[in-house]
Amino acid sequence: MIALLRNRQKRMNVVRQELAQAETYKQWLTAAEALDEAEGLLAWREKEDSELLHVALIREHIDQMQQCLDWGDTHGLTRVLQESLYRHLGELSNPELYAVARTGTKYVATEFLDMVEQAMGFICGHELPGVSESHKLSLYRDAERVYGQPALMLSGGASFGIYHLGVTRALWQQGLLPDVVAGSSMGAIVAGGICTRNEAELEALFMAPEDIQLKAFRWLNPGRIWEKRHAMDPGALKQLIDANIGKLSFREAAEHSGRTLNISVSPTRTRQKPRLLNSLTAPDVLIDSAVMASCAVPGLYPPVTLKARYYSGHGKTAEKSYMPTERWIDGTVHGDLPLMRMARLHNVNRTIVSQANPHVLPFISHYPRQNARATLKDAGLSLLQAYATTTLELSRSAWSSSSFAPLLDQVHAMTTQNYLGDINIQFPFQPLLYRKILSNPSEQDLKMFIKMGERATWPQLAMIRDQTRVSRAFVRCIDRLKVKAAAERQDVD
């Protein structure tokens, strides 16, 4: 008996090692399923009893939708679908449902989402008596606006931000990369690289990341640092941005890629507010200048004046300064994750955050499952943050008229802002890697950071897939209905 238990434990340790060293999502999932089964967590997924879900009502709605499908009752199906989505999506988005098993949540929740997706496709593909395809398209668009869409937000992080490439590649390979992407500082470079490429170009980027230009850091000599009041050569950063992003405006990038890029920049003047630049707020601003501004870490790079492309009436363009009296710095300072502005501008209902900021990582929980140790750490860090915030607020009041006021404002902003979203993919806290923060990564470093990003993303894919599923179903249905509505108009003509 003892030998049997030892062999079982030995096998479990081997599987855990396979999980930690997986090279692909398929390998990771195989190991995760084996561990979940061995620990009884697949049985937990099968058991429908849960304090987090109204299982009886979910089961009732599943049965009602199936009955409507069997009868071909599109009106009845529409009514049940609207009611069930309104009733259940709040509880289904609870992250605690994904904090038990590695491979996903309760099977009844997955079954409900399966039925919702099937119902949406059925209504999209079948006639609604008295409703034209154009009207149905309008109804789906209205419903999508009410429901909202997911957004991916990439933090700053200097060289740690290369990790975002692994995160985005893992999402893209599973068809889960959102159409709305935001970035600050190094996250702005990665977000810009993604949102200026169409699908074919994006595939080339993810399949051959070794072709990316990575030489952003070039230190000035001490004399130049004293003269310029910044430590890094902005010319090297500009070359990297030009090579990896190009020279498109926010409007041009959205038209080319089909994705909406958002870049955070912070003001140098206390009377100015942080800006979230995108195709809605600043369509003609050039992305390369916005990324330069978002990377302008005080002390490392100088502040930046934004540039925009203006069109004359004869098809000619000219580049001019945008808000020429203002200069902008690192978006991380005041808005690493512009959660509220993103929600207002893009109707975001779910934020996926890839967090790699070196100054944030030591102060956030890295425990995939909540336990006493994690709770104790979170409580201690909350107290520490509250103490630091209070101290900084008192210091700002005492030194409001001194030359230190702008610096205190920046530190206060960095301390008080929120660095996490609804779903968080966090750079593993490894103190020995901090020596690489301000160095150009080698080819080996590039592979390491990308693999770290992928491995951090794989455990979150089940939750991301489920919690963005309805939004993605809306997109597919609307695309289908656009074609059907266009054909309907041609028939009328």
C-alpha cells in the first residue's frame, strides 16, 4: 500500500513537471487534465451543486432553449435567450468558478454557454416572422452594444514587456485575441505591432518573432546624460518603433487591421489630464509618436510632442504637431490600465490584463488558487498600499508649492491606480530577472520571455474562452447577417 502511494506521488510529481515545462498548449492541457483527474477536480466539474450558481434555473433555461430549437420556435427562443443571458451572465463571470480546476469550471456552465451559442446561431440563420434580415441585423447590433465586448490591456514593463508577445500569441492561436487592444509604455509597442497588422501579417509576426527589432536601449555617456537630463538615446527607441510598427495613423491602422488600438500617454503639466489615444479620440495622430510618448519614462527618455497626419483637399498629406504646446510622457505614470476610459469609449464588459510592470509585480498576488497564504499576503499588501497612499497625499499637501510637486504627483498617481482587470495574466515574480529590465534582450531572452507569457496565459484560457464567448458569437452572427442583409437589398432592387 505504501509503495502504491509512493508510486502515485512520484507520477503526480512527473505530471506537475510536465505542466510547468510544457512547450505547447496541447501539452499543458494534457498534463492539466491528468492532474485534475488525479486530484478529484474533474469530479468537482461534473457535480452540479454549487453555491456560486443557480443550477436549477440554469438547467431549466437549457431545457427551454432546447425545446424551442426542437420546435423551430425562433420567437420563443429569442425570449428565453434574452431572459437567461440577463439572469445568469453575472454569476457565470465569477472568477471563483475558475479557481478550483485547472481545465475549466462546472460542466453545467459550459453546457449553458454551448446552448446560448447554438441559440444565437439558430436565430441568426432562420427567419423571424415579420422581421427582415436588415431589421434582424439592427437588432443584433443593438444587443451587442448592450452586452459589450472584451478588451486586452498590456501594461508597461521595459524589457519585461516582451512577455506580452507570448500572451498575445497564446490568445491568437486559440482565436481569443480581442479586437480592442490597449497598451502603455512597452505594452504600447506590442499593442501597436499587433494593431497595425492584418491577419496574414500578424501570423508572420507570431510565427517568426526572431525577426522583431529589439534594440530599444542605448545609454548616453555621462556628459550627455547631464546635458540632456535623460539617460537613454531616443533615436534607438525611434528606430525600434519605426521597424516594428511603421508610420500609420490610428484611423489607418484600424482600417488595415480591423482592430482598435489604444495608447495611454501622461501629461507633463499638472493641469492637463492623461489621454487615451485611439481612432475615436485622435484618428489622425501618428501611432509612432504616440508610442514614443507612452515610452518616455521620466529620467530615461525626454517628453514627446505628438504628431498627426493632416489631409488637404487635394489628396495630399502633411505631418504636423498635434497639440503643439503640450508634451507627453510614459502612459504608465497616470494610466497604465485606463479601465474606465476604455469601458466608456468601447463599451468594454471584460478586461484581460497582461501585467508585467516591475514595480507592480512584488505587490500583487501570484497564487492561482486562493488560500490562507494568498489571503494573508493580499491583506498585508493592501495595508502597505493604504499607508503609502496616505503618506503621499500628506506629502503632496505639504510640498504643493515646491519643485518636488510634479514628482510627488507622478508617484502618487502610480501608487493609487488600479493595475489589475477582470482576468489577469501576470509576469512571474522572479527577482533575478530584474537585472534585465533595462537591457536589450538577446535571442535567448526573447524566447524565454515569450514562453513565460504563453505559460502564464494557458491556465487562463478556459476563463477567457467562456467569458468572451457570447461577445464572439455576436461578432459571427453580425458578419453573417451583413451578407444576408446585402443580398436582401439586392433582391429588392
